[in-house]
Amino acid sequence: MFGRLGWIEILVIVLLVIVLFGYNKIPGMMKNVADGVKIFKKEIAQKPAEKKKSIKHGKKVEKK
């Protein structure tokens, strides 16, 4: 997939992202992505028995 992209093309893509989103917004976006990945991994690792307990009548019940 990336075999066709050289370092110049990757540099251009990175520069476009910086210009479009602004240098200050990128760390905030990466934090949101990291939080989403953490939640996803947590849900995947959750045991099936725990999932049945946390879901009640089609609505997810938040556990504390």
C-alpha cells in the first residue's frame, strides 16, 4: 500500500494536514483518537458474560 508512496509524497500529505487542520488542533485530534482506541480495546476485551449484564433491554447500562 505505501510501497508506491515515496517520502516526498508522504511529506506533502503531512504538510497538507497541518495546513488544513492547523498545528494547534492536531494534538487534540490525536488525543481523541487515542481515547477512542482505548475504549474500543476495553470493549473488545470485555468478557461475554459481562456484556450480557451490562446490556439491559437493548440499552447499554453504564457501570461505575
